[in-house]
Amino acid sequence: MDNFVDNRVKIAVILGSLREISYTQMALEVAMKGTKLYNNVEIEFIDLRKYDIPFCDDTEMCYEAPSVIKISEILRSSHGVIIGSPEYHGSLSGVLKNLLDLLSSKDFKDKVVGLIGVAGGSVGASNTLRDMRMIIRHLHGWVVPNQVSIARSRHSFDDTGQIIDPQLETRLIQLGQEVVKFAFLHHSPTALQLFEDWNKLTIEK
Ligand SMILES: Cc1cc2nc3c(=O)[nH]c(=O)nc-3n(C[C@H](O)[C@H](O)[C@H](O)COP(=O)(O)O)c2cc1C
């Protein structure tokens, strides 16, 4: 995806939890509120509970599964991506890692990516965030500097799924805004013109 259609910024949001009532989903919903503060933002929510995703065994069959092709199409037509994962044994969830194994740099190249980690324990999800950042770098995505780690997930949301700590809410909203802002900058006609001019420059020896 090189340009905007009707100036619309497309953001794909990936939920890395399969739990029916997921704190990661609740966190992503707050970040999505941040993206919607801008006009012309279109969101595609990738809910892995609704996709039949095979394990990656490095065969054509797994890469060409309809679910993988569908997710790949959503990502390739997006300008930015927000990924939320629960912390599982100090890292991202297996279902999310497996999905990323099935994807490639063609899906993340030129995408601006925001990361959210959600942990049950009091230490938070910084290890999950570090691992996701590293994997997305391998996939040639541009991870924004801000990230959000939620600790003690069960105590961070009320019974209706609303986030309790206003500071955490602000951080999630800012993350959503940052992804839209940099996705826009990354793909705006002015930026693309700058890249073109840059590529035309001859380097004097
Ligand atoms: C297999 C498994 C491993 C987990 N490992 C950790 C962990 O290492 N650190 C932690 O703080 N919480 C851990 N948790 C708790 C989850 O991070 C926590 O329940 C989180 O809220 C799950 O996100 P979800 O509600 O979106 O599914 C683990 C949970 C499961 C099921």
C-alpha cells in the first residue's frame, strides 16, 4: 500500500488472545478510541477467535490457508497496525507468534506498528513488548516508540470492561493516536514525494 484512497488511514488491529472475555481486547478498544479521534480512520479488527489458523509447518498449505490469506490481505491494505498480546510465560501468546510465523515482511513492510502487552502479574508485560518489538523489526515493520504495558490485568478493568486507571487510559489513547499520526506521515503524498526526490539524488564522490 503506497497511498491513501480518499485520504483514509487504514489501521488493522490484532487481538492476540483467544479468551472469551479478554483484557487485551478491552485495552485494544481504548487504543481504538484514540485512533477514532482523527477523521478518516478505518479500522479492521482481526479477532483470532474467529479465524481457523493452522500451525506453521512451513508448507504451502499453511501459508495459503484462507484465514492466513485473509489476514494478509487486511494487513497489506492497511497503513498502520496495533497489536495486543497477553503475556504468556514472559512472552507473547503462542497463537499470536504462530500467526506472525505465517506472515512475512510483505505484510509489515512500511507499516507503522503500535504494541500493547497485558499481564496478570504485577511486573507487567515489558518482556512481551520487547519480544513483539523484535519480531516486528524482523518483519520490517516500524514500531512506534510508545508502548503500553498493563499489569494486574484483572484489577485494571471494572466489571463492565472499562479501564480503571485514567493514566493508563491516556497512554492507550495516545498509542492509538500515535499509530494513526505516523501511519499518515509515512504514507502522505508529501512524504512519498520526499522519498522520490531522495531516490533521485545523485551522490557526489
Ligand atoms: C499460559 C499462560 C501463561 C501466563 N503467563 C504469565 C506471565 O508470565 N506473567 C504474567 O504476568 N501473567 C501471565 N499469565 C496471565 C495473563 O497474562 C493474564 O491473564 C492476561 O490478562 C491474559 O490476557 P487476556 O485476558 O487478554 O486473555 C499467563 C496466563 C496464561 C494462560
